[in-house]
Amino acid sequence: MDTLSLTQEITQLHADICSGLAEPRRILILYALSERPHNVSELSEELNISQPATSRHLNILRERGMVSAQREGQSVMYTLADERIIQALDLLRAVLADKLKNQAALAHTVFEGSIE
């Protein structure tokens, strides 16, 4: 495999993960799963998302390797496949919080300047 092909493959994997995170309800599901394993019914009820929608989101997350599914009797329990996904989400939240603080400070400066 040449370097260009490897780079394209890595870039595609990166894009797949990012597309998995592009829906806010999937991020909520990941945070819920970081606390403990859940089945579809539990996630649906806890997050107030319909069961069909919850199943679709879980399928997307499973296809992208972010959650794992394990059958336990009649139900399927979902867990995070890798705890680092939560670390990445927390880092993104910190970046967003800093950006919002900077925008708020800028707005405050502009507002204060217009009063004088």
C-alpha cells in the first residue's frame, strides 16, 4: 500500500468518526454509555428519544466502531468501544467553551464602547 492510499484511508476513517459525532443525540448516547451499559429501551427512556431513532443512532455508532453490542438474554447491551471518545468530546467542549468566552468578552467590549 503506498503512502497516498494509506493517507486516504486514514482520512476516511477520521471522516467516518466525525460524521458519527455530527448528530447531537448520538453524543448524548455516548455520554450515557460512558456512565454504564444500556439497552435500547433504557437509552430511549433516559434521553427521551424514540426507540426506532435510538436504534438507528446506535447502529451508526456501532458501524463507526464507537459502541459495542453484547447480547444478554433477550436484550442487547451497548457499551463504549473506547473511553477515549469521551475524552475527545470533553476536549471539544473545552475548545467551544473558550471560543464562547472570547466571543462574550468581545461583545462586552463592543457594547461598553458603544455606551460611551
